[in-house]
Amino acid sequence: MPDCGSRRYNLPMRRSQILSLSAAGMLAVLLAGGGPPQTAFSAQPAATGAPRTPTPRGPLGAEEREITALFERARRAVVYIAPTQRMFDLSLNALQVPRGTGSGFIWDEQGHIVTNNHVIEGATGAQVRLADGRSFDAELVGRSPYHDLAVLRISTDADHPPALPIGTSEDLRVGQKVFAIGNPFGLDWTLTTGIVSALNRELPTQEGMAIRDLIQTDAAINPGNSGGPLLDSAGRLIGVNTAIFSPSGAYAGVGFAVPVDTVNRVVPRLIATGRYTRPTLGVEVRSEINAWLIDQNRVKGVYVLGVERGSPAAAAGLRAARIDARGAVSVGDVILSLGNRRTEKVEDLYDALDRSAPGERIVLTVQRGREQVRVPVQLGR
């Protein structure tokens, strides 16, 4: 039997301490006219068996009331997802076999459900169970491995709970309280709490790409939480729980969520077209460095930190920032707009690319030194 973390103690005992008699000793007692030996237990008074009276606790604290109310509001929009895979028995009859569990949440009144791509990847079907116990067969609408997001749809004839309110992620601060709701290890509708531990994290995917601008949190996230919502203290969606960092495969204090600003860009595209293809520009940008450069240079835009070889940006002649031997930064091109869309921050550039088509010819407005120049570019596929 495993120790389970409890210490064991082995205490030595003399023969005179053992509360049992040998057969010969018992026979001697009986022949002497005595009865069975009396132990200390027989001297105790009989227990009444009456239950104890509970001590009144009084009302919940203000913070407890807020958290319980947040959970009750949000849990109705959180769903339990059971992906299935088609298999065949010996008679070649098709069977839908369960293959793990995940979480998701209602996105809109049309029955769209948002979850992680890795929750449904490889599945041929999925069952969605609502908090009120109703279950629906779900169909796949679209998925984006690049963002680890997927959209399912359940019956539009059914009465669905209201969707979660949407927040923003660009203004999150480290230290903010967050709340995760999901189905870890199949334990449905579980609430965990924590804080925003860090921002702008990056993780590689199995497809060799990277998911950028992730929210790091210490709210407990475990297998089965994937696809569930991360909420702020106002009960607004600020992220989709997607991954953990753990040597053992279970919660180790570091979890990651796709930020809601990304979700709000990608999900409408998946609903509209069933797929996500972002055109490529080929520039290296970083949200936190961009914010610092804006503060230093007083120019709102997307600062080009690097240009990929052979990319559309390289073909268009975009110039990257440089760092000299003393560590001083020499600013390169600053992208002010892509087409007719202003790009005052990195998220604006992603949004403008999301709304453009691969192969599209478009004009960048760029701050280059003290002048603005227009740079034509053909977006990559």
C-alpha cells in the first residue's frame, strides 16, 4: 500500500503489554473460577449516540458571497464535452467510443460552443452536456490549431443558457484575481481561483507553431479543464484555459489561457468560414516591448523588431530595429496602419491580418525616421 505522504511509526511492545492471553493462560483463569479477563474498554460508560448540535456560522463574508454568486451565474454557460471516436467491432458495426473529456462554454444564442482544438482533435463526434443535465450531439464548425481553439454547435431549437459576458485581455494586470470553471479529471463544474501570474507567454504547439500572448495563472488547471473559461472578478470571459506546465502531468501551479482578445478575433472567423487562415507578413513583434517603445518614443504603432528572410516584409523592404554594442535601441520601421486599419498596438496588427486574405495586396503606412512612407506588400499564405 502506498504511504500517501503519511508517516508510519513502529512502536516496540513487551509481551506483558499485549492485550491477549495464550490458550494456556485462558484455561488457568477459567479453572480458577474467574471469567474472561476485563479490559479497559469494558469500564467505559455506554455512549448515547446522540448527534452534536451544529454551531451557527452566521452569514458568508462579502468576498465569499461575491465568488459564489459569480460561480452560480457563470456555471450555466459552462459545458462538459465528451469527444468520441468511431470504431468498428468484429462484425464491422460502427461504434462511437469515448476518448477523454474536456470543457467549453456557450458563445452565442445560435448554439455555438467554444473549446480547445486539442480537446476535439482526432474525434469523429462529441457529446455536450449542459449544467442542467441535458445532453446534445455536437457538430464541428471550425478549428484553429494555431490558436488551439475550436467551435462546436448544438441544436439551435433548444433553450440554451445565456452566453458568458466578454471582457478584454489587453488591459489585464499581473495580480488580478481570476476564476477557472471546468471539468478536471471528469469532475464536472469545478471552480478554482488564483491570480494572473504573468502575461504574454508563448508555448509551442504540436504542429510546430507557437501560441502567443498567453495568460499565465496559478488557478488550478488539470486535464479536463481544457477549453473552459477563465473569468475576471466581474465574471467576464478573459481567456480559454488551454495548457499546464507540469513535470507530472497534473497541476503544478502554472497554467495558461488563450487571451479573450485572440478568441474574439478567431472565433467569428471560424463561425463564418469554418476555418482559420491568417495571412503572413513576416515581422517579429512583441506586445510588452512594443508598449515600452511607444512610451519611450511617443509614436503609437507596431515596432518592427525583426524581419524574416524571404517573407513579404523582407520583399517590401521593411526595416527592423537594431541594438548596438552598448545596448541602445535604434528604432526601425513602425507600422501605423495595415490597409485602412490603424495599428496602434500589436493586437491591432493581428486583428488587421485576421481581417485580410492570404495573397492580398495591401499598403502599409510606416513611420520611418521622421517621415511617413507607404509600403505596398503582398501578404503571404
